[in-house]
Amino acid sequence: MENSKEMEILNEIETNNEMEILNEIETNNKIETNNEILTCFIWFCLGFLATFGYKIHEKSAKIFVMIFTLSGDQNTNFGLIFEIILISLYFSGILIAFLLFPVSIFWLQIFLNITCFMFLLMILPSAMLVKLTPESAETVRLIFYILNGFCSFGIGVITMTGASLITDGFVGGKTSLKLLFYLLSYPVAEFASDLANNFFYSFYHGYLNGFGKRLAKFMSYELAIILLIYLVTSFLIYSFGNYKDPNHKIWMKSNVTNKTNIFKKALKVFIRQPKSIFLLLISNITYGVFQIYSMLYLVNVVDGQFAYLTMLSMTVSVFDFIGRLISGLVRIRMEKRLCPDDSEPKTEVCYLSPMLIIWLLVISQIIILLVTCYSLAIDLPGTLGSFFSHNIALLMSCFFGLVRGLVGSIVYYRASNVKVNNILEVIIDDVLTSDDVNLVKCFGIGFYVIIEAVTLVLIKITNIYFIRLVQRQMQRH
């Protein structure tokens, strides 16, 4: 009897222990799931803040330049040159962040604070425009130059650091999920900024009728959105950043200068992906040419061209989002389909590779663009109106947006898909340990951010050149 009681007690204790273990495992799983959701939200906010801030900052700069031009304080060349200066500062921020502090949460937080503060101060010159006088014009311009310069540089830093920190192993969450939400934030932010542009165009011709007051309100509304996202993002980054961990401190100090060997390995991995490099370049360039062509067509053919151009941009953003979402979900699904048994090779059956499909879409994009440009060049009667009509322009925007999203997503996923290898697989200089892989991924993502920034600068300069040509033609007529 005593033995049976002892056995019952032991069984009860074991059962309780098992229940406690199961409850602990379930609790840990819930905590991990919540952490993953929050980290995904952090990177969505970071991407949204960088893109929305850049777009709104760019638009506000154009508004200020237009006011200075209309008031006779500056000529039209001033506005175009200033746009080139701003895009150059944006690129400088990306490049300096990549070289000096690509994975530093500390510096990311600092530039978030500085940039947000500069955005807040942007209300000052916009409010001064309400009572702009010849005496105050010089002061307003000086404040305008300084604030816009700092904002451009800060947004560039946030863009690079936010993308590179996706591979931070000290912050919870899967890299693939964080990357998915970060990429999805770009078209969402562009769509939101286009909605704001519609508000701007509603009073585009109202300069002589309270334009300064409306501009101040416009800036205040946009800053309210930016400040809200900034506060949420800063709080979450501070909560998840393990600043006391000595290993995390060492990781955050990593850059090109003190991790030269790993940087060289990342550069080798990057060079071995020529298909992705050319794919991103061709896709961005063709989309940029489409933007320029749309602008030229709308200026010459369509009444109310500014609002219609915004509608085309919003259409691109919607299908860009769809393309990124499809590519990201397919990639995550493919990762789950890999064989879990380590004894068997992790392979998958694919009759038509995703990269081949993307290349076919990009080639189709190029053909459509060439046919469209040719129809304008030969200037046949009815050709331009029949081929590049409103409906065709919308369909082209859908297709170009979808391809843009698919390309951007698949390229960044390939950059973040670097695996650990050993001396038996590669030569000693190419060995990637578990400590090296995350930093190699960081540099790889950074390379693609720089490529996109370079194409953005080139497209911007080309666009400014064509805008100048259009202005000269309009002045002659």
C-alpha cells in the first residue's frame, strides 16, 4: 500500500512537472510571437518613416522654391539646382551611414531625433511665409536651406541604417519577416504621400489667396503623422535594444573600417550576384524612364496633369505593394517547404525559377517602354492618343508597379539569404562563420540600398533636365 501511494505521489509530481514545462513552453512561444509581431512593426515604421519623410520633405522643398520663384526672390534655375543639392545630401547620408555605422541602433536613434526635430522646425519658415516681406525673405531662405539640408542627410542615414539593422541577431524576430514588412512599408508610404500631394494640388494655384496659411497647415498635418510614427518607433527601438549586452555593443560598432575582412567577403558575395544587380538597375531605370515619359505626355496632352500624374503614382504604389507581398509570401512559403531532416539535402522542385519569371517580366517592361517611346518619336497621327491614352497609362502603371515590387523584393531576399559555410566547401578566404553571416547580410543589403540610391539620383537629375526643357518650351510659346 505504501509503495502504491508513493508511486501515485511520484506520478502526480511528474504530471505537475510536465504541465509546468508545457505551460512554460507555451508562455515562451507566446512571448516570441509577440516579439516577432512588434519587431516587424518596428521595421514597418522605420521604412514608412524614411520613405514618407523623404517624399513629404521633397514636396515641401518644391513648394518653398515655387514661392521664392513667384515672389521674384529667385529664378527657376535656383529650384532645379536646389533639388540636385538635396538629392546629393540624401545620397551622402546613405553612403556615410554605410561606411561608419550601418548596424548601430544608437546612431539610428540619434538621427531619428535630429531629423524629427528638423521636421518640427520646418513649421517655422512655413509660418513665416504667411507674412513674407522683402526684409524677412532672406531669413526665411536661410532657415529653409539649413533645415532641408539636415532633413535630406538624416533621411538618408535612417534609410540605410534601418535596412541594414534587419539582420541584427540581438533583436528578436525572423529576418525574412522583418524584411517583408520593411519592404511593404515603402509603397504604403508612397501612397500616403501621394494622398497628401492631392491635398497640395487642390490649392496649387492659390498662391495669391492665402497660400502661406495653407502651406503652414499642410506642413503641420504631415508633421503630425511623422511625429506619431517617430514616437512609436523610438519607444519600440528603445524597448528592444539590448544596450547593456557587451556583445551587442561590439556588434553596433561594426563598420567597413574595423570589419574590413568581413566587408571583403560581403563584396565577393555581392559580385557573385550579377543577375540581381543588373535586374535591380534595369528595373529602376525603366521605371524612371516611364515616370519621365508620363510627365512629358501629361504636360503636353492632359489637362489637370498634376492630379493625373499623382493618380498614376498611386496606382504604381498599390501594385508595387502587391508585388512585394506576393514575392515575400512565396519566399516564406518556400522556406517552410524545405526538408526539415538535416540528413537529406534541402532542395525544392521548381520547373520555372522565380528569377527567370522576373527577367521575362522586365524584358516585357522594356519592350512596352520602347514601343511607347517609338510611338512618340515617329509622331504618327493618332498614334500617341491611341496607344498612350489614359486607360493604357493606368494599365502600364499597374504592370510597372507590379514588376517593381517583385524585383525589389526578390533582390533583397537574395541579399539576406547568405548561409554559413566551412573550409570543406570553399577556400579559406570565403569561409563564413555564424558570427560573420549577419554582418555579411547587412553589407549585402547596404549594397543594394546604394544601387537604388544611385539610380534615384540619376533619374532625378534626368527628370530635372527634362523639366527645364519643358519650361523653356513653355516660355517660348
